[in-house]
Amino acid sequence: MKRSGTADLPLHGGRVPPWLAERMTQLGTAIVEQIVQSYGPSEFLTRLSDPLWFQALGCVMGMDWHSSGITTSVMGALKRGLNPQFSELGYAICGGRGRHSTRTPDELRDFSSRTGLDGNELARASRLTARIDNNAIADGFQLYLHSFVIHKSGEWAVVQQGMNPASHLARRYHWHSTNVRDFVSDPHTAIVGQTQGTILNLVDSRATNAQQAMLTIASEPVETSLQEARKLVMPAHHDVRAADVDLKRLGAVLAVAHEKELRDFASLLLVEGLGPRTLQSLALIAEVVHGAPSRFADPARFSFAHGGKDGHPFPVPLKMYDESLTVLRRALDAAHLGQTEKIEGFRRLDRLTRAVEADRQPLADFSAAIDHERKISPSVGGRTVFGDAPQLKKKKADAQLSLFAK
């Protein structure tokens, strides 16, 4: 059995404001619907088990790019959005943070009564993933969040997070049932973090003797090993920096959104009359839906869709957020009626952005892009947890900013 990945994140406090939480629910649900429409229900669980994609999803939804709170807020938004649509999409998200995590076995048994799956076996899988990450590795992280995402087919993914108060870090653990073969034999592909001396790993394949000794005094087997294929270690700095972003990929998004010839063509692909700022958001959403795993190594880039609630890299542009939701919902509603042209437009938009990236190799001027977003923030409903974006006393942005280095 293999865990599918981990992420190390700085601990952050605070709450998601209601104006953002509701939008996150709508956008997260619409993105999942697009993925299912395009690739089937298994693909969403595959992506959910990738820590880099998960981080990109949180960023495009308007959360701070490296905060530990991205886990709680994204899973909460998905639970609020997907569980009521069980009859259409077939997913249930069980558990959550704190006391909600202890309800996971009962929620899974309730789920099994509706689907005919083995509820006791699902509850066992939930307990084992939690015990392996919480008890079998003495790495200083204690779980406080456990979310079990299951489809009516029986395929599941687990996202859980632990806290290390001494290091001020949270560690997120991802699991996917397609990787599970044996809960007591090398369940993970790697454990990644800063070296902190020797740790106790009771699930390492070399710990057989120790396991056997413990089995003589334990009524349950000690779960086994940790190794991850995908890892994410976030820096301590809160602001988004040029070094955190693939400027070539960001440059392609900005070119498609802001250069007139490309913008007109991109808008045509989506069968919408869209402005440049909305296209910028939609191009990044399209990549979250259609992008290959290799394209999520710089999740901070996806903050350029809808900013971040703390104002990094810029305040959340509510007008653009709501317009993105409107375009997504129109496409999904049309697809439910058998009209797939609009939803296919997102796939074509993603292809256009990649083609621009490959052929023209535009390089984003990071400072100019940030400055532009902050200048226009008041006009696009920019808001943070601290309030609305202030009217900045600066010269008006040029009608066509130079966002790219020559």
C-alpha cells in the first residue's frame, strides 16, 4: 500500500469569511462537475490524492497559497457542495476537523447502507489511514483533520492533516484506494520533511522484528511503512514571490487574457463575450480541470485566478470570481441538456494556453502583473479578510499594460 503524497505547510490561524466560503463551495463543486463530465468520477479522486493539485485547487478558489488552513477550507467547501449532490455525482465526504473526524465511521456506514458497500470495511480503512499517519510514524505531527472521500463505486481518497506546534508546521497526508494493497506492508511512497534527528518509524519494512515483538502484546497489528510519490514543502514567507511561480506558464496565461488577438480567440473558444480579467481566471480554472500532474509544481501560480483572502498576491476580485462562477455554471447547465460546446471550450482554452506557452514562450513580468492587479482591485470588488481593497492613490493603469518581458 502507498500513500499518494504529503504537504508541509506553515500553521495559520483565522477563519474563512462567509463571502469567500460560499463562493469556494460553488467554485469547488463546479470544478468537480467539470472533471467528472470530462474524465469520469475516478479522475477527481486521483487528483484529490495529489498534494500539488490539491494546493493549486485551493489557490484557484481564493485561499492563501501556502496556509495550513487551505486543507480545512477546501475540504469543508467540497463537503458542503458535493454531499447534497450525491444522487447526481455519487460522492460523499465524511469526517472533517476535530469532533467531525470521529464521526467518520458512522458516516461511512450510513453511506454503505445507501450503496450496498461494506461499511465496516470502509470504517476500517478510515481508522487505519489515521492510525498509520498519527501513530506509526513518530514525526511529531498529531492529526486533527480526517476527511474520507468516497464514490458510490467504492473507490476512495483520504485527506488528513496533523499539527506540530514545536515547528509551527502542519503536514497534510493524501491517500488513494487504488494504491492500497496491504495496510501492513509499505503503505506509502515517501515521507518528506526537514531533518529533525532520528524518528521512530514502526511501519518501515525494516521494522519487522519490532513489529513482531509488539504484536505479542497488542491485540491489533501495527500498521506499516511510509513513502510518498508526490510531496510539497511550502516556504515560511506569506507573500507570493516570483521564485514561487513558473513565469513562463504564468506569461502564457496573461498573454491569452490580455493580448487582444489571443483574447478575442480565447473568448470565441468559450462561446462567451468575456473581458481580459475573467479570461485570466478561466484559463487557470481550465488548467485545474484539464492539466497534467506535471503542471502543478508551482501552485502559487493559481493564486492569479482569484487572489487570496489575506491579500496575497492581491485581494480576491469578487466581480471576477462571480463572473467565473456564472460562466462555469452556464457551461455545466448546457452540458446537462446535451449541449457540450461550452464545456468543451474550457478544454480548448487550456490547449490554447499551452500552445502559446510552447510557441511564443512569453515570460511574465511578475512585478508588473502584481502591480496591475492591485491597481485594479477596487474596480473589480477586491476584498480581503481585513475589508474591501482601498482606493489606491496611484496613476491609473495604462489601458494595455506591458505584462511581459521582451
